[in-house]
Amino acid sequence: MGNRLSKIYTRTGDDGSTGLGDGSRVSKDSARVTAYGTVDELNSCIGVLLAQELPEAIREPLISIQHQLFDLGGELCIPGHAAMQDADIERLESILDGLNADLPPLKDFILPGGGAPAAHCHVARTVCRRAEREVVTLGHHDAVRPQAIRYLNRLSDLLFVMARVLARASGHGEVLWNHERRKG
């Protein structure tokens, strides 16, 4: 860790700007700060999910994912920095394939719910999708490595599958969208 915080407040951001990892200063509402801020929010959502009772097959990957999200935040905070690797995405795919193998095929849309752990997982999934959109927006202004977008895209898929697993494991089951409810 390059800089250690001995004092939490510096007053340097009181003008609405913040420092990036390369030392440059940008507005706190810049696309870059919004993108890595939402990745940080996602990491916090996963922390709330990890505060639930979870099967080890879900807990272990989520802990690793938290570290990877911190790496991703660093990549987004330091223009030109590369932290995410293709192997990170391949690991998500492997976990996803393993968890999805035992699930029945989807025939209906699933609503967020299915017990507290599944619901928290759905919240993390939606924040992940927002982070992905914001990284895409950043890419319209600055260079963004494709691994960052691919990682978030795959992670949202994994969080969806994890929510399905958690809903079934809790005994609550998946909450299916009733598209027939408006008929009659």
C-alpha cells in the first residue's frame, strides 16, 4: 500500500474534487469517480451478503470476489492501470458453470426475493449491473480495458445464479413472476 492514511479527513475534497490514484484531481461527479464508486458500493453489498449465513460454495467465491472488486476499483481509479485479467473472468465462469449445473432450466422470470440471503444477492446483482453501465459510460470518455466490463458482466450473471441457489437452499424457493395475473 503506497499511502497510509494517518488522518481520515484532509479537506482537499471540500471543493468538490477528489484525487485519482495517479495524483490528478477530478470532479467527484466525474464518470471515473462514479464508476469506481459504484464498484465500491457493489463490494459493500457483497459484504452485507457475506454477513448472512451462506453455504461455503457461495461464501468462498464471494470473499475472493471482494478482493477482485477492490482491484477493479484500483484499475478504474488509476488511469492506464491494469489489474483485471482474463483469468479472473474465467474463474467467474467456472464458478458460475458449477453452481448452475444443478439448477433446473429457467422457464419464467425470477423476482428478487427468496429469503434474506437471496434478496441481498439480488441487490448486489442490480448494483453490479449499474456498475457495468457506469464503466461503459466511462469508456465513452476515457480508455477502459475490456476486462473491466467483461468482469462485471460475468459477475452479475454469477450473482443471479447465486441468488437462485440461495433461494432454493433457504427453503423459500425462487419467486417467479406471474405474467398471468393481469388476465381475467
